[in-house]
Amino acid sequence: MIPVVLSGGSGTRLWPLSRGQYPKQFLPLVSGNTMLQETILRLDGVAGLQAPIAVCNEDHRFMLAEQMREIGIKPAAIILEPVGKNTAPAVAMAALSARSEDDVLLILPADHVVGNRAAFHRAVVQAELLAKQDLLVTFGIVATEPETGYGYIKRGDTRHGEAYKVAAFVEKPDLQTAQRYLESGEYFWNSGMFAFKAGCFLRELEKFNPEMLEVCREALRAAKPDMDFVRLDKQIFSTCPSDSIDYAVMEKTDKAVVIPLDAEWNDVGSWSALWDVTDKDAAGNAIKGDVLTVDTCNSYIHSANKLVAVIGVDNLVVVETDDAVMIAAKDRVQDVKEVVDQLKKLKRSEASVHRKVYRPWGHYDLVDAGERHQTKRIVVKPGAKLSVQKHHHRAEHWVVVKGTAWVDKNGEKILVTENESIYIPLGVIHSLENPGVIPLEMVEVQSGSYLGEDDIVRYEDQYGRI
């Protein structure tokens, strides 16, 4: 069985922690591991798994690869989507990339929480057996409350062992309808997790959406290998119809079955959902970071950098990051996406990036910025090298505060060590490398008429960013 990790979400409802260029699946929200890492690690103990296939936005490729490396996993493929087209094309790409049509794919969104691994493992084993019988299996979460934020799956009367034939997929209901679903016992929450043979899924997709399958085949045939990545052809893939697995296949096929799953599942789709799955103090507060509370209860309080003091409140969400503070009533957290929409309309960077920005070579933190200058803290991983580049509009001053830097300045190799500095004039071709075994830490001061990240002309780049 091949785990297929879908990592295309943007997670806007968890702003300001989750952002377009650093969405929630790459964040350690419920443990010391990121949600992506937890998605893979919770499979430990399931027998007969092949290396996973991951599908992600091409902008997130280095984060995904690095987080997989950190837990000792080398994916069989990392498929890069140049544009988001929902889950059906992503799964089609994974199915087309399987070694055999008889390989069973286990489809897993990268941003869910599963508290009971043993129950999850039992359901996965059942799903594999059913998938080998040419059934398309979905996991239906046993509903515990009349939730209006999820779609539902209605079970039919026909049994397949522990599973039921799917009678219908249902859109998110209003509260009264959700209550009726819960009382009937015939409805499950739609988890977005599936299991089926690669060939079985492709045959059903060809039956119901042949255009989508043909575009996926063409985009994969024209794909270019890029280090550990499979880069789909953007021009071709952009023409692909956008649709979910549910709409494209599962609602139409007569092969769909649902396995009831009672495993403390949560899709962490909002701050209130994160509060649900986080350990709490005696007053019902979920606290992360440097936080002090007085007469505060039932709240989620997250501090990334500063001391946050909260006094006399109930049912609030308070989140502090480097560059933003968000405060919301816990029953209004679904409206966080409206703030993100406003930020996008105003073309503000806080919608998509943090002050700290991750790159394949390490990261930088924007400490200060003015009209003609900005200051960054830069950390370069051991053995990593930035691209050979130049800038048209800015000069750079680098001060090494820890480690050693190899600097190539117009062909001259210069070793810069702790407490030493170097100046890179405007227009000079240069590169920076960490030849050491510890992280290289630097302070960079940029000055010039334009300081945007797009003022880079790259000549060489080991990460394929030319």
C-alpha cells in the first residue's frame, strides 16, 4: 500500500500562524512534529507500506522535502502542482505514478489529527482488504455532535464486512439537519481520506471525467524531473478541470463503500478546533508560549515571541506572531478568512509570508525595514549554498556572527569568519556558502532604491530556481 499525502491546502482559517507560503500542514500545532510529519508517523506499525507519494504546491517543495528528511522518510515521488486544481487531479497524478495498477493508494490529507492510532490502523487494514476487491473506500468519521462545518456520508444497508455501501454524499448541513443526521445514526462526517487501487480509481475517473484524466496524463508525460521532484507541465496542467474526489468520482461510482472510523479525528479547520485537540489547564485554557492569565477561561492563547498577558476574558482566541496579533471570539473564528481576504486586497505581505521566511538553504528574518534599507538575520544550513546572483538596485553588507562563510565576489573566493564583515556592491555577481558543520548566522544590511525579493538575477542555483 502506498500512502499518498495531499499537501496543497492554504490553511487561511489558522491565520496568522498559517499563511499562503507557510500553511498549517508545515506547522507543529499539536505536538513537536509538524502536521505533515504526524500524517506519516501515525502510519508506523501498519505492515507492508511502500514509500509515500506526496503532492504539493511547487512553492512548498523544499519545506515538504526537508520535513520528510527530518523524520527519515524519502518519498517515492514529490509531485509539484503549478496551480491548485483540487483533490481529484492530485490523486490522479499519484495513481498514474504508482508502479502498478494493483497498488493500493491510501489517500491522506496532510493537515489532520488522529488521536487513536490503534483504531486508525485497524480501519486502514480493513480498507486495504476492501480496496483489493476493486472497491473505492472512504473513511467516515463517527459523528459526536451536530457539526455544520463538515460534509456528511450516508451509509446504505449493504454491508462489506465492517463497511457499508455509500448511499449518498451530503453537503454541509444547517444545524437542524445536522441534528437529524446525528440522531439517525446513518451519517458520518466526510474525512477526505480514501483507499483504492490505482487502476480502479483511474478507470472510474476515465468513465466520469475523461477530460481530467487525459490532461493529467499529458501533464505527467511532459513533466520534468527536478532533483527529487516531479514538476508538472504548467501550460498543460492549467487546462485541467478542477474538482474534488467526491464530485469527480465518489458520488458517481457504484463501487464506493464507507468504513466507520472512531479514532479521535479532527481536521483542525479553525482555532476552535485546535483548542479542542490541545491540552488545557484547569480553567480550560490551551496555552502555547510565554503567556500569563488572570481570571481567564476556555480560551486559546498562543505567543510566538512576546509575553502575552490575558485578563478577565472567556472563550477568546489570542494569537501573537512576529508581525501580527489576532484576537477573536472563539465562536467567530471561521471569519478569520475575511481578514486574510482584506490583506490580499490591500496587497499586504502578511497574507502569504511571515517575517521569518524559509528557503531551501535555511531561513531569514526581516528585523527592520525603511524606505531605502532593511536588515535581516540570515541562517544558512551546513553545506548549503545560496544561488550565484546579482542585484540591480541594492548593495549588501554581511556580518558573520556565528560560523564561517565562503563568499564568491566577482570570482574572488573569500573566507569570512565570526566578527568579520564583507561588502557586496550593487551589480556584483556573488554567492554565499556555508562550508562548516554548524549553521552560519549572519546579519545582512541591504541599502538601495528597491529592496524587493524579485531583484535577483540568478546565474547558478542548486535548487533549480533559475
